[in-house]
Amino acid sequence: MSLSQAQKKAFRSIGHHLNPVVTVSENGISETLLAELGRALNDHELIKVKLALPERDDRAAMIQELVNDSGAELVQTIGKMALLYRRNPSANPKLSNISRFENHHGRH
């Protein structure tokens, strides 16, 4: 399921205010990191990931690997940050960045 431009735009505006919850270092992607990423996506649906890698090509490859491994969708990359989204219909509304945004802005 790919996101519409309108959804991406809304998610970018939500993502703007988020702090990164997962950081990928030059050590790459470990089982622990994937577990952390999965947990963050389950809880928050929309998360910001920091890529602590100096090379742009390395960051792009790492993002692609994260997307493939997590089943998330890439919403946006800015510099060393990536915004990932994975829908969780049973996410806790108090934790989900999507639910909190929709409730705050009165959308359903």
C-alpha cells in the first residue's frame, strides 16, 4: 500500500515535530536495531530515524535496507533523517503519532 501525496504531506508535517527514536550508526543494522525499529513502528506508526553515516550513498542504502526489513514505507529523507511509516491498526492511540495528530486536529 503506497501513500498518497496528501498523506505524505500530512505525515511530513507531523514528522517535522518528532525526535528520532532510532539511530543507525556505522555498525549497520543488527537484530537489536531491527527489534527496536519494529517496536517503535508498532507503537508510533510514524517515526524519525537518524542515520549517523557520513556518506549519502551509504545512508540511502541503509534506508532501503530498513524499509525492506521492517515493511515500513519511506515518507521522506532530509539530510541524515528518514521518516518511516508503517500502519498499525491496533496501535495505542496515546502512543501513535498519527492518532495523536488526528485527534489534536479533529480529523477522523
